[in-house]
Amino acid sequence: MATILVVEDHQDIRDLLTTVLNVDYEVRQATNGSEAIAMFTEQEPDLVLLDVMLPHVTGESVLSWIRKISSVPVIVLTAIQDKTSTVEFLTKGANDYVTKPFDIDELLARIGVQLREQCPKLSDKNTTMHVGDLSIDLATYKVRMEDKEISLAKKEFALLSVLMKRPHQVFDKASLYEAVWEQPYINAENTLNVHLSNLRTKLNELVGESRYVISVWGIGVRLV
């Protein structure tokens, strides 16, 4: 059973979500950002429902913290109707957002989509991920497209594995760089661009078109 962490300071909304979600999921509750971080650290959930307006530690800060250590799906709950603000949450790593007041059936559907797309947690018996005709084996470092094997440099392999863990998510370049190089994104745009270009070229040579690693203008990179 998937575990969902509900981070919401309003008790009525938190209780409603818990009651509805408990039918199909294991639910954990956090009333503020500090509790959310502590609970996430204790046991990483399969999905996070994250309110934006939280006391002490903001929802935006919690999202940034999660994205530094995990690719777990995060759906933002927000009363903000401004499109620019909601897009900003997506660029900072949220997988989806729902505006308050929300329709519970729509929220359940969005949760279902994210959990279906989520890659299974890797075990000794399951180290392979698939997106379309593309597969990657984290144990053997082999990448295949249909029946052809692709040779990738270490950083190219790491970039592809991050993208494949969260297919369709748009990664801003700073988050992508920091996930692979594990250091701050300072004066590193050229380094990242070179490795992304090499990765795209190797994939595109096999399919004969621009596929899989796609740039989203003004936002970042995603896998499709």
C-alpha cells in the first residue's frame, strides 16, 4: 500500500484528506514544514500533498528540501490563483498542483496518475527502468533502445537515470545539475549543456529524430 504524507496546517482540510485517502492509502499527517521534514526523513513516503502556506517553514522551503534528496512525487495544494506563481512551483520541482477549494475526485485522479508514473523503488531484483523503447539498468550501467545498446559516459548515464526516475517531470537546470554532480549550480551551465547535448545526440542518432530528452523553453529539461 502506498504511503502519502499530507502536509496541511488547517485541521478540517487535513482530516478530510486523511479520511478520503485512508480508503486506499496509508496516510501520515504533518501540520507544519518542520514536522513534514522530520516525517519525510524518518520514512520517505510514496507521494506528498504539500500545502504552500505553512507556519514556521514554508511549503516552498519544504519542496526545495525534498528535491535536494528525493524525486518522490509532490502535489502542491495552494489557494494562490496566479498562474505565474503556480508555474514557479512546477519549475522548482512540484509534479502537479491543485488549487483550493479543490474537487476531491480530481485530486484523487491526480494522485493516481503520479503514483502510476512513479518508478518502483529499486531492489536487488529490480534495477531496470523503462520509458517507451528506452531501458536503463542501474546495476550493470547498460542502456538499450529496443535491441540496440548505447554507450554513455558516466555523467550522461547519471543524467538519464535522474530523468527516467521521473518521466514527464520538468527539471530546472540547477536541480538537474545538483542531483548529478552533487554540488551547487554555480557557473556550471556550460558543463551541464555539453553533457545534455552529448546525451541527446546519442539517443537521437538511434531514433533519427529529437525524442526522449526534450528542452522546455524557459523552464528546463524533461524526458518524454
